[in-house]
Amino acid sequence: MGKFDGLLLVSDFDDTLYDSHHRVPPRNLAAINYWLREGGRFTVATGRAYTTFAPYFHLAPINAPVVLSNGSAIYDFHKQIMLVETQLDPRAPQDFQALMDAIPSLGMEAYHGEDIYVFRPNHVTYGHMAKVGTEYTVCPIPDMPTPWNKIIVQQEYDQLLMARAWLEEHCPERYEAIFSNRYYLEITRRGCNKGGMVQRLIDMLGVERDNLYCVGDNQNDIPMMALSAIPFAPANCAQEVKDWGAKLLCHCDEGVIGDIVETLDRTY
């Protein structure tokens, strides 16, 4: 029996577990390994899809299924099986063609299974694809296969605010539209976010809400942090997360998981 038996720690990936130098800091690895030795479970809830997260899975010792695509899916990498997968409304191609026509500066990525399709790539798109290092296909929206698991709309923040408002006006109750940073507006099926999928995960695992701890840095992490016994955030988090009231710890580059495990080590 370990002191962390029955506990689940869920971390966002980019700019939380994975730092600005494109690595998992050694302090995080040491803390996670101690957490696991003491009986705890550790996993990730990321905006990345299977295709863009799978090459990074090995970077940390994860021992529970992973929440993918900003709450669109749960995947068990050890069993190599998709446990939960949701899809966007069938009207998504028409809806997002209309959005792209309405705001011509926008670019978008659509995720179909393990494949990524891109329409009107811009500087944000190219930067994202270079960061994740995966292949993609540029094509018109009508040529993209469906169904889609999620979409990322990409541009500067002011343009994305306009895009979110357009979706709320023209496609009410169809989509979740939430920022994973100031350049990515993540689109999932209505009701599908990190909070909803982390709830499904703890139901699967038999983990009590009081034994769940979550950490994240951006607006798309707030729904899961709302479930957390203590909602943690790195010092580099978005202002919206600070304003929401997360418990602030060190910068992700300094190993924020280390701060969390030290805090909980004093608690249990």
C-alpha cells in the first residue's frame, strides 16, 4: 500500500507537463515516478489528437488512459484501444465552410480518425504542424473525409473571438469552442471538453472526485480543473486561468508536477 493509492493526477501536456524547451523536465519525471511508486495513477488530458500525441506518449510514465482531442476521446495506449470517441455534428463541413467564407483570414485543421486535413493554412497552421511534426493534407473542405473528431481554427486572438461569436450565432448548441492558447480555437462536439471526459475517465477507473487532482495552463483546462480537489496551474498559465482561481505553482520549465507531488506528499 502506498500513500497515493486511489489518487489520480491528470496533467495537461503542452506548457504544463511538456515545457517551452520541448521536453518533460527531469523534475517532473522524478516526481511522477515517486507518485507511481506510492500507488498513484498519472495521465494526460491534452488538446492533441491521437496522431499528434502518440509520438510523445513515451516521454512520461503514464499508467492510465489518456484524454485526447480536448475531450473528444479517451485512448488506452497500453492496450492500444480507443475507449471513447466522439464526432462533430454531420453539418460541420457546411458550417465551417460558411465560417471560413465569413472570416477569410482564418485557417483550420480538421481531424478525421488519425488523419489531419488543412484548409487555407496560415502562419499559425504552419507553426503548429512544425511543432507536432506530423503529416497533413491541404485540400478544400468539401474534399475532406468525414466524420471529424475535432477542428482547430487558427489565427490571431481577435479573429478567433470573432469566429467563436459567429459559431454561437449561426450554429447554436452544436459545438464547444474553447481556447487552448491565443492562436488555437478548439472545436469539439457540444458537451465534449476535458472536464466531461475526465469525469468519464474517473467513472471508468472508480476514482472518487475527492481523489482527483488536475493541472493545466489554459482556458480549455478549466472544465477539468473544476473537478479537481485542488485545481493547480503553472505560473505561465493564461490570465483567464489565474482569474478563475487556480492554485498557482512554478513555471512549467521548472517542473510543475514536482510542485504538485511535493504538495500532496505533505497532505497524505
